[in-house]
Amino acid sequence: MSMAEFKGKVKHIQDTPFGYTLSVIGGKWKMVIIYLLAENGPVRFNDLKRQIGVITYKMLSAQLKELEADGMVKRTEYPQVPPKVEYSLTKKAETLLPVLEELCEWGVKNQNPPIT
Amino acid sequence: MSMAEFKGKVKHIQDTPFGYTLSVIGGKWKMVIIYLLAENGPVRFNDLKRQIGVITYKMLSAQLKELEADGMVKRTEYPQVPPKVEYSLTKKAETLLPVLEELCEWGVKNQNPPIT
DNA sequence: CCGAATCCGATAAGATACTG
DNA sequence: CAGTATCTTATCGGATTCGG
């Protein structure tokens, strides 16, 4: 890598705080999962799948694992038969809810806007 | 209108205002594109590609088309050689910027949190 | 030349059967 | 019930090509 290649190099979005936010909530289903966990409290795996509707087991499992790794979702396993696992939001995730509310409000205002 | 007001009323997330918002900005690169257009004003195709860094021509082109179809991005073509096309945000997209700003602030607060 | 479409191999996502 | 394993299908990345 030469000096010339560095010259005028733009800072990549991935390295910004905004990029961090996107890495945490930018997955295809992550905001939906957070939205539903916020509404319906601690919820079991299959319930969550039913609420999302079209997601597959594999995707839900993967997204939950990533959200857990990023400290957004808490996984609670109850040692019983049949197994019971509940997912809920962490405090960190709850600090994001007001912003998601605003995204929701933006949707209300822009989904079927009056023709002006 | 808040997220909580939809509790128990809607079966599928995609039919809610929040689902609409996600359909508009939920694509893999869409928030990044809006963010960069907001910061750097009208910008040309290849400049935008350079700023994003890792995106391919194909993806950038597709995402811009979808954003344009959703009324978020304005495409201005200048009839000259070599071709020049500038992309900029619409007023609709600008109403979303305060929310994106909050997502950015959330990233600032949560990217490298103190160990507690 | 710049913006963008095309072709193709690589990768991610979907469907569903299966296990502890 | 809560996930995995496996196979199929759709999407994406990268190079190349095209059109103005």
C-alpha cells in the first residue's frame, strides 16, 4: 500500500458510531425482534417465531445469537422438560426503544401521506 | 401513535407503520446511503461508492433505485460526456435525519461502554 | 470516461426433517 | 420445545462489458 492510496481517503462508515449501531440492529430481522420483545415482554422461541411469521428457525436462531452477543437480548433457560427458553431485552436494548418509537412514528406519517 | 398502541391489534409486522419504515430504510445499505447523502450533499455515483467503500456497483445501483422509488432519493442526470449523475435526499428523507442522528448518538454511547 | 447492466462462482437464506 | 443438519434456492460479490 502506497502513500498515494491513503491520500484523501474517506473514513469508512463501518468505523463510525453510526456504523456500530447498524452492526447491532442492522440485520434483516433485528429491529423486528427488538420491537416484538419490547411489546410482548419475555417470550419463548416458538412464540417469537410465530409473531414474526415468515422467519425461519435458522435465521431466528442466528439473529438472536448475534443480538445476545451484542448485549441486546437476554436468554433465560429453564431446566425443565419440555425445554423452556425465554428471550427478553437488556437495559442496553431498552435505551434504543425511544428511537424505534420515532421510526414507527415516521412510518405513520409517511406510509400513506396526504396528496398535497 | 406509539409502538405500544399496536399491541394485540396487528398480526404481521410488515403491515404496521414500523414495518413500512423498515421496508424503506431496512435494506442492507440504505441507512448508510441516506447518512452519507445527508453529510455530503448531492454526490455522484462513484463518489458515493468510494465513501461506502465495500459496496459493489450492482448493490449501490439497486439500492439507489429502491430509495428513489420510495421517494427518499432524487436522481439528477446531466446530459454531458462523460456522464454525470447526482444523488441527493428528498424532503421526505430529510424528515428522517433527526432519527438517524439519534441512532448515531446511541452508537456513541454504546460502542465502547465502561466496564461495570 | 462514468454509470450501470451482465455473467458466473461464492455465499446466504429458505424449507423441512431430525435430535436432545 | 428449542434448536440443528441438510439440502435446495435465492441473493450477492467481482470481473467484465456495454452504452452514451
